[in-house]
Amino acid sequence: MTDLFRSTRRTFLKTSSLIVAGTGLGWAEAPSDALDPSTLTPFVDPLPIPRVLTPSGKRANPEHHGEQLPFYRVSMREISQKVHRDLPATRMWSFEDSFPGPTLEVQSGQGAIVEWANALPIRHFLPIDHTLHGAEKSVPEVRSVIHLHGGRTPPDSDGYPENWVVPGKSQNCFYPAKQDAALLFYHDHTMGINRLNIYAGMQGLFIVRDPLEASLNLPSGKYEIPMLICDRMLRKDGQLSYPVSEHPDRPWVPEVFGNAMLVNGKLLPYHEVEPRKYRLRIMNGSNARFYRFSLENKKPLSVIGDDQGLLSAPVTVQKIPLAPAERTDLVVDFSDMAGTHVKLISDSFDILEFRVSAKAAGDASPLPSTLRPPLRLDPATAVTTRRLTLDERMDDIQRSMGMLLNNTPWHMPITEKPTLGTTEIWELVNLTDDSHPIHLHLVRFQILDRRRFDQFEYQTKGTLRYTGAAIPPESHEAGWKDTVRADPAMVTRIIIPFEGYAGRYVWHCHILEHEDNEMMRPFEVLAAPEKA
């Protein structure tokens, strides 16, 4: 796991609550009125569990006429929510009446139709950088378009960043859910202000379930705990603070880190559990922060799934790393912790306290040794290999101006055009000093390997010279993924079956400040040619 923390900048930020943003010229300190979370009494608020939304009706399935699907109408709106007992309510933008928004649950293959209604104010309360592409002063200040992250979704329902709607308008999306059981999430994806909308609170969980998962006797009901974990910078009055650069006309900063770790919208909550097995379904909802989750008492964690569902078999770890947008599916056995309190931590940060009751519990069933049939894609099945760089551009004073994929701005012609039904290998050549979580819409993929290379030689001569052996994916990331950590000075290879739909999608870095400043590109899945 050493490469996860190789970036000097990110390593520093993981252990400092006084630093909140990279500005290109250095690091911005926390504002003078920043909250010091250590002054608050910890573990006084119970962990909220987002409510599972009930359908409000039925709508026709656009792919199967005559079939009716569950229909949901979800409003985006401004809310006030207390994140801690001793703080005033925080102004947020979210879905319905809470942050995170309500959870949507669907059965695999049955799907749903969702109307995302924009009921937000017409003015933003976070600092817009109008120099960013798509956020010019000529476009409305408040816009939204919702993406189902990890969903195999038709292109007109995928949340293309330029297909936003303004307050008073709605976006209708069809989610077929023709995919394995997995923890997905929905969030804003608006060009140029995505980082602000999500920081304000515009995200929630989406769970796909299937018969295979149901047959495994995994912890369920109250023993299954979904957790959206994110960091935010809070002021002493409990309000969100989003840092800006030293340039008033260019407030964008490359990365944002908060002083408050929120779990389902609460700061330092507790959760009462029984001395038995629990399933923890964790999603990293931070703009830029990477986590390494573990139990304070160093008890092992059983990893049973990642981004796109179950692994082939459980994997035992003591720490689980999670980049922005990655998910992990853990089983924790509290049976030998009866009568104790144990914290979920990430390095130096306390996240959540579990309070284990003293009463005996009746769950002694072992985890299944096999979760789903193993399937590793053969690289020989790939029809092509694409070499794509992760780049950082600078201005004449070496102020970071933004990130790029394959050294190509967003608005340039599409260069990646895979054919539906084929498999490709993408080599992600990281020429920056950061780890980047790279997400591809529509598809799931597998990590082949990571390999160190000579950055200087590549940048000066254009030749790729490896300086180390290929490193296979770690056991906890050997399943199906939709977001991959591409480490600095490494080539990360992924193998991708392009399945589902033809049309235009995007791939991007899921550090949201990078995504909003050109580290995103469209790709187009071409329809397979008709057979003669």
C-alpha cells in the first residue's frame, strides 16, 4: 500500500487538520474562524441511517413496452442539518430532507425511473470560478445534472456534465440495473461546479440487490450499515467553508481537505451494535481525501466486496484504503468485543465509535468461503491497448493551472471510441505527483497491474521504460471496479469490457477539483457493426 501515500502533498494532508487546500503556490491554512473538532464532545450523536426511499408510483419501461417500473421523484433542495449536538444547523444542498440524500434500492434487472427535480435557490453559496470551462458568467449560476456512479445506464440518463437543468426544471433518468448487486451512489455531475455542488451535499447511496447475494446469508436488515464518509471544513458557527486561492478572479484550488469527518452527515457519531457480525458498506464521498480505515483495536476486517459488488471470496485485512468514490464492503465480527467501545479510524482521525452491547447474540454462522464464481479477464481478449497519460499543466510562474487526461482539454474532439461488445486495455500513465482515482462511466473493469516507470525519460523522449516489476492488484481490489487508483510514476493497466449501451460517456479523475478543471474527457461507445 505504500504507493497510495507516495504523494508528499497528500500524505501531509492526511495528518493535518490545519491545512485545507492546495493553491498551486503552497497550502492554504484553515480560516481563522475554523472549527476545532477536538473542542466538541465526541460520540454524542447516534449514527443516522439514510431512509430507503419508497416509490411514488409506476412508469413504463422504455426498453420493454407494457412493463411498469418503480418511479421516484427526488427533489434537490437547500436544507439545514445539525452535524453535531453542540453546533448550529449547517446550511447544505442535498436531496429531499437530509444529507446524504435518501437511499434508493432496486433489484438487479428490474430497475427504476427517477425524476431529479431541481428545487435549489438561484444563487450559489459557495465560490464559483468563472474561468473554468463550463462555469462561465454566461451560464446560470445554479445548475444540476445527476449521475448514477457505477450504473450501467443509457447515455441520455447517465448525467453528461453539459446536460444540466436549472432550478424549476427536472431531469428524467432510466436506470435498468442490469448488473450485479453492488453499492452505487448518485451525485451531481455539473460541468465546472461539480466540486461545489457535491461539497454542499448533493450525493446519496443507491443499492442494487440480486438473488446470488441474498442466498449467501450475509448480515442484513439492521445488521447492514451503509456509510457515506466525507470530510468538510466547518467554521465555529457550524457552516461550510470552501477554500479559495490567493487570486480573487481565479478562486479554484487543486484539492480541498476538511477538518470534520462526517459519517452519514454526522460528526463523530456512535452506533450501538450487538456482539455479532455486521456488514459495513462504506463509500468515500470526499472531494479529495484518501482514507485508510481500520478498527482502533486492530481487529481484522473481512472484505467481501468493492465498487462493483462481491469479490470471489472474503479477504482479511487490518486496514482498507479508499480513494474518493471507491466503495468497500466489509464484515466486522463484534462477537469477542461484548461490553466494549471500539472506534473506526483512518490513521490519526477518529471516524465513528461502535458501542458493543454485553448481551449475547445468536449469530455464529461463518462467512461463505466463496461469494461468487471467480472470473479474471484474459488480456489476450482485448482488441486494442490505449496508452493514456495523466498530466498537470503549469503557467509561467509554476502555479498549477489544472489537470488533463492524455494532455487533451475537454472540448477537443473525442479520441477514445471503443466498439460495443469489445474489450480494451487502457494504460494509465501517471506523469503527476498525485494519486488519481480514475472513473469510467457505463463500464466495470478489472485491474491488471501497476508498474513503475521513468517519468523523466517519458516526458523528454516519449519512451516508456519500466523501472520495476509489474505489481498485481491487491486482494481487496481484485474484483470488478469502476474507479481505480492510479499512483504517481506508475502505469496502471485496466481491462475493460464495453457492455451495455452505445453512446457518449465520460472518464475522469474523481478528485473533484481536478475533474472540474479539465481532468475529464468524453469517450464514445460505437454500436457494433451489423453482421452480413
